[in-house]
Amino acid sequence: MDYQQLNTIFSEIPRPFAALYLPALQKNVQDIAVRARNVAIRIASKSVRCRWVLNYVLQQNSQYQGLMTYHPEETLWLSENGFDNLLIGYPFTFYEALKPLILQIKNGKNIVFMVDLPYHLEILNDLGRRYEIKVPICLDLDMSTDFGWIWFGVKRSSIRNLEDLKQRLNLIRTLNFIDLKGIMGYEAQIAGLGEKQPNFLKRLVVPWLKKISVLRLAKHRRTMYEWIQKEGFTLSIVNGGGTGSIEKTLQEPYINEVTVGSGLYSSGLFDMYSDFCHEPSLFFGIEITRNPEPNIYTCAGGGYIASGAIGIEKQPKIFFPHDVQFIKEEGFGEVQTPFYSKNSLKIGDCIFLRHAKAGELCERFNKIFVFDNQTIIDEILTYRGEGKCFL
């Protein structure tokens, strides 16, 4: 691809628009499968947010098996539309949202709930009793590393050590309508944090912290896994990792699936990793509408900022043209964004950008234009385009 080629392909498409470069998606699907060796890959739906893409990836390679969803209503919707093997990645406690999923399980669907607190277990046990079914659950284990002076990871699960795990297992034994199917340990500080940080100090410290953390969390997870085995539980799911940590996670031989999502689109944050490189496949185009002075080009829109802690890395990344720079004093705006370029651009041309994260871009657009090296080959709907907004 080159800039003029992209401008030509999308010359008649209203702006702004989202676009998916199919050859890059195909390559990412295969490259990630190679990285995962022969281990099953579960797709994180939050990082995709498009049914067409979810279906496409599952059909491209049999190593991709099942989804990790992010909301009960999303899970129900996907289940009703033919998806199965659904692991809800986050706990929810709203009774009315959980009920329909219990009925889906009773009708034969493979749906597993994520839990860590006793309350999560108790509410699901109550639903199981009410509908006379054992509710499949997965324990979310905390994989953070506490260095004392810094908490390296994310604060999500309450199961932080072996004693916490023992308490949950003891509780599970008393609950007749709970079925422990799996454990998940998401090492966010490895999978979600690249080494090439924009801050100089972080560039020095992060690789060192990651190296130590990998060793500690592997020992931590093995201890928990072996205790669960010793207690007589049989696990069908031992899930870990993400796009940024596949190789490191699979050093632990009992891991039987990894979760991948953002790597399929290879969003902007993945440029910060040293160990792998995937192809950018999803981007968006915004139109140059003004030229207030020489070398300054103002576009309509552009302010699609990623979630998480505020930082320059959460802003979009310029994809084409390569010589264009955003103006730091203004950043990416709600309704307009100025850029600097030495080359001569025209009113009506597009600036093509990548979102820092992956699926979040789909919350901004109803549809995505799928294209190859020559032309647009399809128009597909995002979750938003199908009228769905879950979080």
C-alpha cells in the first residue's frame, strides 16, 4: 500500500470511516497461531467488537477456539447468534442479566462465568439451585507482582495468594450448584505493557521488571495450579497470556489456551513491543478540510483516545502519509485535528490513523470497509452498527 493508493480506494467513501486491510488480518491470524504453537487460542471479543471478524478468524484457523467475552448481554447475544465456547472474562452480579445465560447453559451451550469473590460464587450457586443446573465457573487468579515499592500489574482479582485460593476452593465444595471448570491468570504487566515506552525512565525499568515478574508469576501460577490438582478438581480451562506474552506464558506446560484479541488488528500500542511484530490491519481515515497556513492541514474529527492511564501513547498513531505529524499543543480533537506536513496535501485528501487500542475503534463506527490491495470488497457491521453497546 501507499498513500495515493489508499486515497484512491477510499475516494468515494464518506469521512470519517474505519477500514480493515484483509491481507494484514489474514497474516496476523496465521502468525499468531505460529507463535501459540499447538495451543488453543481464545479470541478476546472486547478487542474485536465485530461479529464478522470473530467469525472470520474462527473459520480461518482451527487453532482459534471460542471467545472470551466481556459482558453478560454480549455473551447472550453471541450465543443466540451461533457462537459457543464462551468464557465471560469479567465477573458480573446483576441477577437479571445472568439468568438468561443459565438458561442457555441448560439448553446445551458452553458458557463459563468468571469469578473471584465469594459473592460471585454465591449468586451463581443461587441461580444454579433455582434452575437445577451446575453453573460452570473459572477462577480469576491475580498475576501481579508486588515489588513492595511498586505494584506491577493490575488490581482486579481478590485471589492473590494460595491462602485466598484455599478459601475459595473450600467454599466451592459447600456449593452444590457450582462446577469449577477452569482458572485464568492474565499477566497484564507482561501482555499489555511494551518495552519501548515513550518515557526514558520507563524504557529502562519496564524490561527489567517484566523479566523478574515472568519468573515470579510462573512460580505463583504453578503453585496454585498444583494445589487445585491436589484437591481433586479437573480443569478443562487453564488460560493465560495475551498477544504481548504468548511465548512467555507458554513456557508453563500446563497452560492449555491463550487469549488473543488486539494482535489481530495490531493497534498502535503494539508498536512498543520488542519480541514480535504484527501487521496493522484496522485503521480510520479523517478528511483534510482546511489549510490555515502553509504545511498545516486541519482534519475533521480524530480524537479517538484509548482508555487507561493518560499518556501520549493513548493517542492515535499516524499510518499514512508517513511524513505527517500531529501538533502536540492541540493533540487529537473532538471535531478537528491539525497536522503538520512538509509535503503538499490537498483539501479532500485523508489522513489515515490507527487507534492505540484495538476494539475501542469499533465503538466509533457503525461499519468497517474491508479492502485488499485493489478495492473495497465488503462492508461489515461493528457491534455499534448492529445496535449493540455493552460497556
